[in-house]
Amino acid sequence: MTSMTPHVALVTGCSSGIGHATALALHRAGLVVYASARRPDTLADLAAEGIETVRLDVTDDESITAAVKRVTADRGRLDVLVNNAGYRLVGPVEEVPPDEVVRLFDTNVFGVVRLTYQVLPGMRERGYGRIVNLSSVFGRFTIPGGTYPAATKHAIEAFSDGLRLEVAKFGIRVVLIEPNSVRSRYDANAVWSGDPTKGPYAKFNADVARWHKALNSPPHNLAGRFQVSSEDVARVISRAVTSPRPRARYPVGKLAQPLFLLRRMLPDAVFDGFVRLQFPAP
Ligand SMILES: NC(=O)c1ccc[n+]([C@@H]2O[C@H](COP(=O)([O-])OP(=O)(O)OC[C@H]3O[C@@H](n4cnc5c(N)ncnc54)[C@H](OP(=O)(O)O)[C@@H]3O)[C@@H](O)[C@H]2O)c1
């Protein structure tokens, strides 16, 4: 491939937030971008910018195969995959229905795995690829009420670490993006379990709801004060995609690095105390 040939990127979950901003950022950086979503009508404004759009549900193998086939048929290759699609499931472990947990892992973890299977052979044959996986600060520690989404992001961290080592030799780089809280539709799209009116977790569930309110509206809590925009995250993703030597991890937001430092330095009991100060706990 010559330096004149733009790289071809597929981004999942572009109907809103980080995926939407990333499709625009990569397009403006000169890549050929295929923005995908479960409902392609949500991509009309991206299409108007000249971005290719395609239907893709990360839980549906057929739609993934069709989307990857379309990109490779159109362009002869797929160089960059941004695994962005995902959502948050809120609630205490005991009160979240098990089938909701399975559904969450199907999207946040197995969605990434499915896409990775489909793009690796082509990237390996061409000796070039970038796979960018959306993790979170909760890929490195966990808060009460956010155990399941944190478990999916911890899985993505482990998956990416292993994959990075397996495919580096073939010219494929695997990158983790680890934002602190981001302004997007993430909270609006969150699935809530947990009863704030009765049961052993009632007060906790009500406190978690209040915490989320303070995340998104004044007076903001700590996480709310340090929220970044989806465009901030997209800029970092664009840097990771275009850098000749991308890092393995890109924390995003002023809280991310200090949180990781505390998690590394503090004994578990002391870190638990810090979490209890900042987040509701039963
Ligand atoms: N916002 C934060 O605070 C934050 C922090 C750290 C990491 N992240 C991560 O960043 C990523 C993007 O989140 P966001 O903040 O941009 O939230 P968002 O605005 O809710 O966007 C999530 C996107 O994922 C899509 N999606 C959900 N399930 C899907 C499926 N089965 N197939 C295809 N697309 C699906 C949604 O599409 P629909 O419109 O069809 O639902 C939407 O486009 C997620 O992986 C999230 O975990 C977010």
C-alpha cells in the first residue's frame, strides 16, 4: 500500500457519542470510513458528510459478515477496526437478572470478539491492521452498582493484551482506549436494574440514581466535573489510528491516570475506602 492510499476504517456503534464523533474524526483525518449502527437511519448526518454507512449489530453474526464483506468488496481491504459499540448495565450483582448479564457480555465482549475474528485474516494477510477497543477506567477497577459493565471492560483489557502480543508480528496493532466519564448517550442508553423502593439494596439503588444525576447535572460530583466530550475521545482514537507507533493504552480525561495510579499504589483495603468515599455503596 502506498502512502497515497487512504486507510479504510470500520467503526461500530456510530448512532451517537464516541462512535459518531470517531467516524467524523477519522473521515477528517483522511481515512475512508464505514460508520456502522444497528439502525442505519441514525447515520444520515454522517452519510451527508461523505462517510459510508452500513448496518451492523455486534450481536448478529450475519450483519457483521455482511458489513465486513461490503467494505472489502468496495475497497479491497479493511485496515482499521474501532470496536466502540457498548452499553452500561447498572445495579447490584444480586438484583440484575442473569439474562441481562448475558446480553451485556454478548454486546460489550462477544461483539468485540466476533468483529475481531472477521477482520484478523485479512489484516494478517496484508501485514497491516489497527484494532482499537473501547475500554474504560472501569477496565482497571470496579465500583458497586457497576460491577457487570466493569467486568466486561476488564475482559476487553485482558483480550486486548493477549491479542496484542499474538498479532504484533503480523503488523497488527491492538490499542485500548480508557476514558473516564464521557458526555454521550451512555447514561440515557443505560439499562437499570435494582429496586430503589424495597429490598436489601433499596437505599443503595436510590443513592446510585442520585449519583448518576450528579454526574450529569449541577452540582456535579467528582466524575461529572471531569467528564470529557465524545469529540475529546475521538481525537485520541484518531491519534491512535494514525500514529506510526501507537501505545497499548490511551487513558482519556484528567481523572483516568490518577485513578490508575491510586489503584496500582494503594492496598485493596485502602483503595476500597477511596471508592466508598466517591461512589455509593450498600
Ligand atoms: N460514556 C462514558 O462515560 C464512557 C466511558 C468509558 C467508556 N465508554 C465506552 O465507549 C463506548 C461508546 O459509548 P458512548 O459513551 O459513545 O455511549 P452511547 O452514546 O450510548 O453510544 C453507544 C453506541 O453503541 C451502540 N450499540 C449498542 N449496542 C449495540 C449493538 N448490539 N450493535 C451495534 N451497536 C450497538 C449504540 O447504538 P444504538 O443507538 O443502536 O443503541 C450507540 O451507537 C462504549 O463501549 C462504552 O462502554 C463510555
